[in-house]
Amino acid sequence: MTEAEALEIADTPDWWMGPDGARDAMRTLRAALGDIATHTGRVFLFRPGGFGAPAVWLSAEDIERFRAALETEAERAA
């Protein structure tokens, strides 16, 4: 997934699961990135595929990259 794709779906609710399991998994990518920021240990996000959407696995590096892209977008909008 690219930064542009992440920005496009940032506020669309979807099943984003992290190391906390399926708890509160239905959330936006923006919310999931915020939730994962406080997690220690192994960091990842996963969106299972289905209904025409591909499965997405985000590593710690992806998470940092997308968090930075969302912050930059927010700064531009302010």
C-alpha cells in the first residue's frame, strides 16, 4: 500500500486488527494508527481481504510511514 492509498482510505471504517487481537477491530485506518502508537512490543496492523478488497499487512515501518503521511496531511489542512 502506498501513502496515497493510505490517505484515500484513512477515514473509511474497516477491519484493522493489531497485536491486541480483534478487540475494537472495526475502525478507521487513522484510528488504528493512533491506537497502535501506544503499543509496545511487536507492532503490526492487518486488514483481512474480502468483498473485493485485498488483504493488507502493515509492518512497523509501514505504520510509521503512514502515520507521518497522515500528520503531514493534517498540517496542510490546518
